Amino acid sequence: MFGEDNSIPRSKFGGNMAHSDPNISTTVIEDDFAMRNSSASVGGQAFYDQGRLSGEGSPMTMSPWNQTSTFGKSSWSQVEENNDPQNALIGSLTREEGHIYSLAASGELLYTGSDSKNIRVWKNLKEYAAFKSSSGLVKAIIISGERIFTGHQDGKIRVWKVSQKNSSDHKRAGTLPTLKDIFKSSINPSNYVEGRGRRRALWIKHSDAVSCLSLTEDKLLLYSASWDRTLKVWRIADSKCLESLNVHDDAVNSVVASVEGLVFTGSADGTVKVWKREAKGKATKHTLVESLLKQDCAVTALAVTADGSVVYCGSSDGMVNFWERKEKLTHGGVMKGHKLTVLCLVAVESMVFSGSADKTICVWRREGATHTCLTVLTGHTGPVKCLAVEEDSESSKTGEKQWIAYSGSLDKSIKVWRVPEMTMDRNAVAMMQQQFGNDADSVPSDRSFTSSREPSISKRS
């Protein structure tokens, strides 16, 4: 059903300035945590290299830290650490294989992706299975039943299928878009649009890195967003690309599908946009509803609560803005807990987890419009690039709900944490307050944020 296309996309974005946030150290820039931030440019001058391939010759690929080993038996090691009885570090998995860019948890299984092109599957903190893509570091992983979708630096979405006979056996089922659809579309000249460097490209293909993936609540549609500034909508049942929208003026760093057909996108252009999905027969149409945020620094992460009542936005200035949805989305305030770029966010029930380039994870609990920082998880020696959180199945034995948090970092490690929902680590909070003063918890909105209405952006076809 799927097919692989081996063409190499070109990027208008310059790899050398993938991160121009002045708060980020040179070392971090050289390692490149693969979140495009070209809007927050040095000296106010945006940097573009129209001839460079996405990642070609970039600090990320040229760095000595990125010289990965051949695929083989994992030598990851589990380190038992329980130095904090309240927020115990259950285990630390490390291997000199590659920076961890993505992870996803599903039941007992944890999937991790790195710039070594390997996807590894873990069970009970031990390697359970592994499979490898042909090219393109693994920037995003999302699970839908027996299928695993991975977004890659080379602009492709690869599809993997779990064997029904052996859950440790993963086979590549193909690539989105399918080779059949590429061939059919290529015949019609109207299916070509202007891509990076003014090159003609098929509208159903991403022409730069796939930065993020999201599924609708019913898992019938898959959204993929890219550094090529587009959002694409895929029907999982037949692997068709239903729609492609030019959603931002710079790289799209995050997409989240929410309830009632709403979709949120965040970009290096400093905006968060809200889209509304409507069914048009077997197709879809997405209309721009509003822009929640316009700022100079890049939007680097988004998260939405399961009921769609709160939207969180992490930025390259280390702040997390949030909006509350009642009759409409209203800016609720700012959460101040990080000194550098917020790279990942997870919202689950009343809990919010934020991972940052400052190597820490802040854990927040929401009570009404107030967010209290419960603890700051430390231990990573590199930027925290990805997070996944699940409820701890052992919670019922303790009487207090607890969460298991998985964090992936550019220090080439994955850490697993147990976090109680109510207990506060006062030492960690006191340290944060020394850095941010009384603003360590969420600061209520001064209501100066006003949502700007914009005309809809039409579909590319």
C-alpha cells in the first residue's frame, strides 16, 4: 500500500543558524537540537541559505558528537537511581549511539528515535526490539494501533507495522505519500508548487524536515508539519494526502490536533494559529480561525489538554504561555521556570511537564488558572528534547496518583521518572524562586494578549 520515494528535499533554511536564540550557548548550537528558530535571528537579520540541503553540512551533521555507530545490538545500560524519595529517578538508559530526538509511550512499550536513524523499543527498561530507517534522523514518533508513524529529517513519513504473531517484530510498511500517489500526481502539472529554493515540488510531499506529527482523537487522520512551512493532512485508512496548507511564514515546530476539529500550529515565525477542520465529502477543509500569539521569539512546543480546555505554548525565551478555553480561548498567563528554550511540552489531566535546553524538566500542577511548580527534574547533561508521560499503574498501592515521565535528551540518554501528583519538592521550587523571584509559578495574564483574526489560507492542490 505504501511506497518509498528516494528524492532528496532541498531547504531554503540555513543549517548554521538553526538556533539563533541569544540565550542558547555555542555548544548547544553546534549540536543543533533540530528545532528551527530562524525568526529569532542574530542582530535582527534573518539567515537563509538557498542552496543547502536540509541538514547538509549543518552543525548537527558535522559535529563529532553525531558520528554514529552501525546498527547492532544495543549496549544501553540501566542505572538505578533513587536519590530523591519524592521524585525518584527510576532508571537512566544511555548509549553512545546518537542524540535522542523523539519518543512515544504505548502501554508497556517505549519507542525512541535518534539521529542514528534507529528506532528502538523498550519494555521494563530493557531493549525489546529495534528497527532502522534508510535515511533521515527520527524527529517524531506517533503510535496508532499496530502502526507506528515516524517523521524524519529528510522530509519523509515512514510507516511501520507490528507483527500480530510477534509484537517485537516491526516491518516497514512504506512511506507517506505512497509511491503510487507520487506517480499519479506527477503526471498533472497543476500538482506542482514552488518549494525551497524556487524548485518545483509535488504538493503532497514535504520538501524539508518533518518536525512533528499528531493524530485526531478518532485516529482517522494524521497531521504532519514541516520546516517547509506547511501542514499536511493524511487519511490513515488509504494513506491519501487530503490537504496541504501553507500555515506559517517560517518553519513549523509543533502541531496538535484537539477536540471539536481544532488544530493548533506553532512556528519559528513567533505565532500560534488555530485551525478548524470541516468534512467535505471524503475530503477535508481547514480554515484559519485565529492567531493566539504573535511574538519576536520562536514558538518551539505546543500541548493541549485532552478536553481542549487549556492550550500551552513553549518559546525560545524559556516562557510557557497558556490559554483557557470557555466560550473562546483567552490568554491565562505565563509559566516561568526555564532559562533557555522550551523544547517539549506534555499536558495530562492537571499536570504539565516542560523540557528545556537548560537540561531540566519542570513539573507543574494546574489548579484553576494557577499553575504551581511541584518539582524540577535534573540529571540530564544536554537539552531535553522530548517527553512522554503515562499514569503509574502502581499508584493505587500508594493512595496518591503518580506519573511515569520519560525524557529524551541530546546527551544521548533516556531517563525515567516517577512523579507524585500532589507532593511538592520544596528544595527544587526554592532554587527556582531564587532564579525567577516570586514569578516561579504562573503569572496571571494582564489581558494584553488579544487574538487577531485572519483570513483563511486556501488548500494547495
